[in-house]
Amino acid sequence: MPKTNKISLASIGLYVGAILFVVGFWAYAKGNSTLNLIGFFYGFPILLGGFAFKSSEVTPIPVIVPESKAVLALRNLQETSTQKQLRKDVTRYRYGVKAHLDEILEKLGMSPTDEERPVLVGIYEEISQSVETKEAYSLVLRFRSPLMDFATWQQKQDKLTRFFGPGILAVVTELENKEVDLKLISVK
């Protein structure tokens, strides 16, 4: 299973900033000018930074299906650098972006507006079972796509393959409830 970064920088900033700020108030009430200055001059900016990070925080994407030992072994043999980077990026906290993969979807013409942009809701890894890619490592990104029909995804499939680079075949699969699986399959 891809390990998600469970520590949010925003939460750390909020907790540390709040503690220092409270210590500053306490020191002010007790007449301790040194702690008072530390609390106010360090606590308040750290607290503000924590609020700023929290307002632009995008949480890690959940792993839908835990990977098996066979998938892990195949990942070690066949995973491309693009698959590795994608897996790491979506399973950690991100800051300063609207959503996971928002820039990629925009470059591919799949994000005309924020409302129409498909939203990444999960990730998992599997061993491909299709005829042309039998026994290949596959990183699967699950999107909720209520305002973009599956025909648009199918039209973009070749562009997705070219975008994600050499050594990857992109295959889209329609699911229930307006969800789409984007399978990034290693091909050698």
C-alpha cells in the first residue's frame, strides 16, 4: 500500500503557533518579558502561517484496494518514474493547488472549469489482465466525473497515453455513479 504522509504541515503550524501564542499571553500576565516576546513574535506568525497552509491544503487520496505481495513485486520490476511520482504525489498532503492533478487535467483539456474538473477520489495498484497488457503493473487513478461524460474520456485516451510518457499505456474504464478508472499500465 502506498504510504500516505499522515502529518499535515498546516496542523503542525497551527498547534505550535497556538502554543507559543498562548505562552506569550501567559508570560505577559506574569510579567515575564522574554517569554512574552517569544510568544508574540514567533507564535503569531507561525499561527498565521498554519492558517495559510490550512486554507490551501489538499489531503492525501485514499488507497481503495491494498496491494498484494505480487503487486509489490511487480511494481519493483516494472514501475516507471512517472507512475512512481504520481503515486507519491497523490498520497501526500499538497499545498497551493486546487486539487490533485488539477494542472495535468487542465493541460489535457479536461478541466474547462473548476466545477467540471474530474476529481481524483482514490488510487490502487493491480496486475493488468487485459489481453494486450497481460501481467503488467498498473497504477489506477479513480476519478469522480459527474459533469464530463465517458465519451470525452475515451477521446482523450490517446492524449493521456502520450502525456504520461513512454512506457505507459493509458486505458479508461467507465464505472457506476459517474466514476472513471484511469489505468496507467507499464509497457516495455
